[in-house]
Amino acid sequence: MSLTEQLEAMSAGSAKRIPEDALAVMTKAAQELDAQGIGDKALSVGDTFPDVGLLGVEGGAVSLSSLLAKGPLVINFYRGGWCPYCNLELKAYQDELETVRSLGAELVAISPESPDRATTTTEKNAVTYPVLTDPQNSLAEALGIVFDFPKELAALYESFGNNLPEAHGEAGWRLPIPATYVVGADGVILFAHVARDYRTRAEPADAIAALKGHQAAA
């Protein structure tokens, strides 16, 4: 199954399990995101990817420029290890890691969850590519893909046991919308997929196609 097919199957199953009142809150929040146009002005193809400091799973500083010095990057922004859709995405890209590296590139996953939680996510999904922390959602903010939770949605997530401020070490309730970027070694964005709907992700094949196109043009 493609990643899209897996996500659609998960979405169909979730719609049957989630209580109607919770679905109503989530639907309203999605409508508000659409109305606000979150992600509409996100950096895209041709823009320079911001070099904002990140943290590795052991808490050490990591710069994207140091990673780009080794070659192009496929960068996935995920919401957190608590998100089943994100876990499917992390695994789907893990399955294509050998192909990505054969093209001289590296995979990187980024979220605002703390390094210790990112470590748990890495182990749970058997991910062998770098999983990094974006402290205070700084990189997501620079890209234009971060949003603030409506109060009702924050209360719902907390009732599910997802205390995001605690998980992120950040005062407010914020998350990046899912996004995938392919960035050339020069820091220029070659491919961008930004989706307000958290159930929608870029297919690994599309990111790989962008890498191959860049390689062919070099």
C-alpha cells in the first residue's frame, strides 16, 4: 500500500472510533485553520530554507547547514510520536531510506517534541535516520507552517493525554502542520508539500522524484 492508502485507511477507522463530540471539535478546528490560511504563505520551491538551530536526540545542537554540507536533504515535519499518522509517515520514509541515500541525500524528521520524546519516537518506529527537535517551533515558524491551537482543541488533546506544552517545553499550544521539503545542498528548496490536513502527507516517491530531477539537472 502507498502511504496515502495507509493514511486513508487509518482515517476511515478513526472516524468510526472517535466520539461524535470530539469529531465536532476537530472538524471545527480544521475549518478555522482553513479560514486562517495557515501554510498558504509557507516557504516553497525556490526559497532558501532557514538555517535555524535544532537539537539531536541526545540534546546536542544540530545545524541544517552542517547536514547540507554533506548533500541534499529530505525533511519531514511531523507532529509528534503520539500521532499515528506521523508514525505511518516515519515508517514509510524509513522504507525508502536506502533509495534516498543512494541519491546522495539524507532523510531528516523534525518535530517540536523534546529530545527524550524524539528518542522514544525513533525507537518505536525503528527509524535509523536523524530525528531532530525544533525548540519552541522556531524553524516551523520561520517556514510559516506553525499554528496555535484553539482552546477547545487544546482541551480535547489534553483529555487524550497529550499535554503538548509539557512535551515541547513550550508555554503555548502550537504545532507545525505536516510538511515535506527537499532541499538542495545550496539550501534552496527543490520540492515542498505543505498540508493543513494532518491526515495528508507527501508520498516518498514524490520526494525521491524531486531528488532524481535535481541530480539529473546537476
